[in-house]
Amino acid sequence: MADRTKQHLVIYKNATKTFEGEVGEKTVAITGLDAGTVVAEGDYQVAWSDGTNESDKVDVPAFTVNSAETKPEVVSNVTATPTDDGANVTGE
């Protein structure tokens, strides 16, 4: 496996660099999309970069941004019942 300690991932959309990961990391985030956005395979491409040279670009697989419905509701009716060393917290 290649040594990636001095490289980072770069994301392109329509041939424009849009996101860059941290050097030495094997992940990069695509952010700023609305909930429920459907992204087709190839809408984004990813490549390794050492800051000067880049690998060939590879299509990012299709994905759908999580919608608000996938996020649990905010906890309500929170109560705290004291114990000898803290509290038991409940919520709905």
C-alpha cells in the first residue's frame, strides 16, 4: 500500500477543486449540500495530491444526503433524579 503520509485527498466538481482533506488523512468531506440531495456517481471526482502532483481522478459513488427525518427528535421532558453519586436522567 502506498505511503499517504504526505498526501491528501482532493474533491472536484465540474473540473473545479471544491474540497481538500488534511495531509496524511484518508478522508475528505463534501459539505454544504441540502438534506435529501441526490448526488449521482461521477458528479464529484476524487484524487490524491502531494501539493504539486495529482493522481488520476476517480468518480465518487452515488449518495443521498441524510434528510432531516433521519435525525432523531430533540429530547423533551428531561428530568434528573438525584442519586448518592450523581443523578439518573430521563427523557422522552
